[in-house]
Amino acid sequence: MTTTSASPDKFLPVSGHVRRIVAWMTESVYEKDQLAAMALLCAVAGENIFLLGPPGTAKSLVARRLKGVLKGARSFEYLMSRFSTPDEIFGPVSIMRLKESDSYERLTDGYLPTADVVFLDEIWKAGPSIQNTLLTAINEHLYHNGTVTMRLPMKVLIAASNELPAKNEGLEALWDRFLVRMVSNCIESDDNFEKMLLAPELPDTEIDDDIAITAPLYESWCRGAREVTSPPDIIAALKWLRRSLMDRSRRDDEQHDGADYYVSDRRWKKIFRLMQASAFLNGRKEMDLSDLLLLIHCLWNSPDAREEINRCVTSSLWHDTMDSLQSIGERLRELVTPADGARKQTAQFISESDFKEFYNSYFAVDGFTDGTALIPRWDYNKLSLIDETDGIVFNDHSLRMQVIQIEKSNTVFSLPSNTGRPRRVKLLKCNGGVVVNSIPYALIRKGQSGGNPSDATPGLSCRKEAGTLRRNFNSILKAWTARKKQLSALTAANIFVSALDVEMLSSAISNVDRLATETEIRLNNVERIVR
């Protein structure tokens, strides 16, 4: 059932209501739809957002438009500097109360403690006294004004800067309080740049009453978000993602800073609440995989780690598929590698004397890329069953075939002029064939003209297992095809997922497709070997 929201004149589906709000927030503003949408999401989730970007990229405008969405809301904006004082943020000290009642209190009206929407520009320039008070305000939504403790009406704090907090300067605690971290860039599209140049000054309009968020509506949305449920696959994905980041946080060396991947339990709880709010504002009563994609804007601590964080988040969407494909790949490798005595008792392994020789000194690799390739017999004899050997593949124009061989120190320079440009590969020996870049290929045996080998094969148990792996692979591939279609539909429907997010997701999906293709090639070649 689609959730609805009350407005003065009618009921709107929540998702339609939110889309109209975002459209108003981005009127005459270009390429800022996701920033506006995420700011609104943070307001409903009760979280804070940090905008990283150069001056003049509409960061403060997002805050002003958000204030306009909340009917009757008050806002507070301030450009911080290293000379900023608490008086400028929290209000001046009341001289009258200090004189008459010896009470140290601030006049907070019109300052941060009375604002619904707060925008602090260049926040990292704030001094320690402001930072410490901000921490309490953000954590507990409380402000201690002398002997009086005030409950803050603040729904969202939007902070901005053109730089990240400096390390080892005590800013880590404040940085951790900003759950959502977005980048605000200049306009990238030439068409949008032209529209911006030709557009009149930004209109100073008010939002229509029928889509403005009243106080009762805001409270109902907050309650509705807390009631959103999470299916088992979402919880499983979050657990997998947490373990993945924990593994990276322990890997602290010159190439990796473990702190870049640290996520506290508090942040995980807040992330879960944000996902609930995302689902609700999209008109759903249950989270789906598209809500997980928002975590690419929540988990990064430094720009250097963003790419790896994005990889972890997208992998969490299909971790079960990846694990299954990798498991099949490992088992396929075991099938063609004689590992121990027990295996040798259940399989009939192929002697090199069974392979058919070509040109007196080559074995033929069946089904290699575009056709059959050759490998020198003496090179094949040197290959290990366990340790990979560096090799090269090149086109031998005199033989009119590809040749695979072990790379020597001067291989490239000693190749005859009638060979194509070589490419480097990793080589392993396997039972009945050779493994090139983790993909096994059968060698043509005596009595064969090529194609599928039929004699001197491993035992029946290997053939049965290969058949089982084939059925498992087909099942995984079918589920993966359905998952891709589902992800495409879910992300297209999610208000808070941008076109850039979808583009990144598509690139990550292509990596899984590549693994599936490689696994199928391995499976095909192993079936040739064990048939």
C-alpha cells in the first residue's frame, strides 16, 4: 500500500509529495537535485549533512530552500572564521540578567538555539569553544544556557566547506557527526551552463501551501519512517558490508589508512534510520536494495577511500552472487589440479605422453580465445600445478596461430619479427591442460583432431561434479539476471539516487558480468577436460 501525507486540501502519495518539494527546491538551480533531495531526507531522518565544494556552488541556497519547505521554520546562517566567537553563533550574553540576578545566560532568539534549519559555512574554521558546544547540540539537541537547558528545535544542520577537516587537530568528533557527506561541484553540462547564464535572477518565491511541510505533517513523516521494516536480505547486506569495512580498518599500512574505513556502531544505527526515512519518503513500508546505495554518501572518511568504499557498498548488493561465483571458480580449479592422494584415487590423471604433438615440439591448447593455440612442450613441462608462472601470448604469423610460452628475461627482444605484440599472462599446469589467467583449457590428445577430448579422462566423480557445478552456475546466472533487472527498476524509482549513482552502479554490475563470463569459460573448459 502506498503511504500518503496530509496536506491542507488533499492527500498526496508521499513520493509524489517529495518529488514536488525537490522540484521546487531546485527551481532555476542546475545539477543540484540530489543535494536538495538528500538535505530533505536528512531533515526527516533528523540527521546532519556536510557539503564539500568550492564557493558559489549553491550550498547555502540548498539550506535556504529547505527552510522554505518547512512551514513556519526559522533558520540560522553563518560564515565561520577563526575569529568567530560563541556570541555570534549562540547569541550574546544578557548584561541585564548578569547584573540583576548574577546569571550568565545568552539571548538566543534569532541564533542557532532557536533555528529549525542551521547552515554553517566553513565550519572547520570554528574554534574549540564553538566546536564543543556544537557537539552537544548535534548529539543531544540540547543547549545549556547558563542554568537552563534548552531543547533545540533544530531539524537539520547543514555544514559546508571547500576542504575536509585537518587531521590531528581535534576535529574528528565533529566530522563524525555529519552522517551524510556530499560533494557540490560546479555545473558540468554545457547546456545547463548556458541555461544558467541566460536565466533571470533566482526567483524569491514561496512554496505552495499544499506541498509545504507543516509541523504535524513533519511529525507524521518522522513516525512513519520509524515504522519502516527491513527484509532479511537488507540486514544480510549490512552485515556483509560491516565485516568488509572492519577488515579494511584493520589493514593499516603505507597504502591504506585503517581509520578511513572505521564506522562506529552509532553511525551504523543512524545509517539504518536514514535508510528507513528513504524508504518512507519513496512511498514504501519496507526498505529495498536502492536504499543501500545511499551509503556511498555516508561511509567515506577521506577522498582517497571513496572509490574503495563505493566498491564495498555496491558489492554488498550482490555479495551472495559474487561468493557463489567465486566458490564455483575455486572448485573448478580443484577439479583440474591433483591436490592429494585421495583425489588421485578417484580420478584418472592424464600423462603428457597422451597429448598430441604438433610441429614436433608443441602441444595444442583447445578453445583458446578465438581458436586453438600452441604451447611449447618444454615450457609446458616446466609449469607448476600450484605456483603461477609468468608467460606471454603472441601471434606467430608463420604458424598462423597464437603461441603461449613462459616469459624469459629477454623474451620480448628475442621474438622473431614475424610475431605480433605479446601480452603478459599467468600460467599454471592442470590435469589434462593448462590454466591461463585462472581459466583452464584442455590440451588436444592423441586420436583427436581437436574439439572435445574423449579418452583418458578423469573419473566419473569429476564428471558428476562438473555437471553439478553447471546446474549451480545456471541457477546463479538466472538469479543474477533477475537481480540486475530488479536493481535497475529500484534505483530508477528512488528519489535520492542520482544519475551518477546509477552510472557507478552500472559499472560495478559490469564487473560481476565479467566474472560470470569468466566462470562460464572456466566451466566450459573443465567440461572439455573431464568429459
